[in-house]
Amino acid sequence: MRILVDADVPAAEACFGALGEVVRLPGRQIDADALRDVDALVVRSITRVDESLLAQANRLHFVGTCTIGTDHIELNALEERGIAFASAPGCNADAVVDYVLGSLAALAERQNWRLVGRRVGVVGAGNVGARLLGRLTAMGIDCLACDPPRVEEEGAEGQDLTGFVDLKTLIEDCDVLCLHTPLVHEGPHPTYHLLGAEGIAELPPGTVLLNAGRGDCVDGAALRQRLAGQGDISAILDVWEHEPAIDGALRDLAEIATPHIAGHSLDGKRRGTHMIYRALCKQLGLPVRVSLDDLLPVPPLIRLALGSGLAAEEALRLCLRAVHDVRRDHDSLLRESRRQGMAKGFDACRATYPLRREFATLEVALPEADERLVAMLRGAGFRVAAS
């Protein structure tokens, strides 16, 4: 077999090497010519797999994307050619939740407010949103959820949550609004510009808007206008319209601006690779010989011992930053986009993103069993050892 893999997909040789020849190309350089005489294609979200890309794919019988989303894949084109497809739903969901918690904690410290005591509205209760709601609830943070497709299937009460409300209620009643929806252009529940000019105008002063779903779900021009004009809301943006050539003015106005790296944990990336490897093995009728544990190195920080006397949110911030300091990612995007230009700088940040582990890899040792602190840290995703 000849297997073409995006150059930034980790552990590809370890997974796919035993199945055939692994050929690497940067995702934006994968074109129709590159697919000639290729049996399997493994991509990320920056490669659009459509009719034009498949034009010369004379041997292709499998496409896998190491991502949750599939809006970059023209599924009908694959189906018409009899090409099997697999994605990696949930592979980096925990990493995205880590990013959200770290970003909110960083902003809370900068603006001098407490995360506990705020009401968080989550739009989209899928792999990411449902986990975020679960963690926030375990941390003692009040939450509301909006997910019209799930309401249609399950009813307003939901199956595993406290219930759903509409987007208007979230806008009116929540201090923080987190978007975790796929990009959907058609059908009964489109999400393109889900938060458009009207919704952005209705956000109450003091609202924090966080988008770590899809950039096109927010009207960037309207958000830029609100931030530049009234300046009475805050934005945390990891995803953008027109990536990698994002709006530089919006980047400068966001409190935290990062280059689509919320899900870029080492654990999530390698989990995504492994999920596609398993799918390809299944397609070929071959046994899975490489385990996910085989792909994960020992974390650089295994255990963190906290002293006594720390306030709960201060202890939380220490633990969050020990694993992932989102401020570093913000600074990296500003630096590289100004040095190399927006598009090249954006892609450079992603291509050279440093190794980052998930919160679950860290054990936190506490000097005493403070039930509130234990609940907050465990809720956030850390393993806790309390005396």
C-alpha cells in the first residue's frame, strides 16, 4: 500500500508503517497530482477532500481525517467512488475542554473575577460540549446548554444533561458563552453565522464569548465592530473565519487569540491518529497491533504537590498552567503573525506547536482533604491525591 499522510499527523510511521509505504506532505500541498497511485489518504482539517482533489485518485480506497469535524470532507464524492471514510470524533475533546478552562481562568485572573459564581452557556452539547458541561458542573459552576438537534432527538430534558434552552436564553442569562458546534450550512439547524450581527449586538455588557468550535459559526466582522465600538464584551477566539488569513484587527481586539490549537494536545493528536489507524485496519481486515499507550510518552510533569493555605481558584490556576499556559499560545500567534504575515504565521504556530499534555496526565497532591478544592480539581480533570 501507499499511504499519503499530512506531515503534521503524529506517529504516522508507528501506526501505518507496517501496513505499507508512508508518504508525508504538508496538508496545504496535498493536491490532485499527489493522490495518483495512492491507496489511503490521512488528512487534518486544512486539507479539503472534494471532487477536484479526487480527480486523479486512481487507486484510492480509504480516506481518514484525524479530526472531530468533517466539514472539509465532501462525503458524497467519496461515496460515489466507493471510497471508505473514517473520522476521529472525540479524539481531542478533552484537550479542547482543557483549553476552555485554562482560557477562562486566565481571563478571570486578568479581569479580576471568579470563575465559580459565573453562569456558563454552552452551545453544542456533542463530544466537546457535553464534556465541558460535565466538568463545569463537577467544579460547582452553574451551566446552561443549547443544542437544537439534540432537543429534536431527545426532547428538551435531554438524556444525560439537566435540560436544554434556546440560544436567546443563553445570550440573555449567561455570563460566559462557549461555542462548540460543527459547521452546518444547510438543513433545519444551520450553524453558519449562528451568532450573527443580531446575536452579537444582544450580548449583555460584560459577556465573555469563547469560540473553540468553528470560525464560521460567528460573524467575525460583527464581533470586531462590537469589540472596537462599545468594547464592553470580551472574546476568546481559537477558531476564525478565513483561516489561515484571519482578521488581524479582530485578533488584536480578542483578549485571548490562538491559532486553532485548542485540541492540539499530544494525547489528542495521537489518539486521533490511532483511531484512523484502527479504522484502516478494520477496512483491510487486519488486526490492530499498535496500542494507544505505545504512542504516548511519559508526561514531563507527573505529579504536583500543593502547599496549604491556597484559595481554591488560585490552586486551580497553578495546576492549569503547570500543564498548559494558554497565554503562551496567544503570544505566539501575535509574534509569528507580525513576523511572517498573518497566513504564514498562523500556519507556523500550528506546525511548530510544542508538546502539550492533557490535565488527566497530572496527579495533584494536597496537604489536607479540602473537599471543595478536591471537587474543583477533580472536576477540572486532574487526578487528586488528598491526605
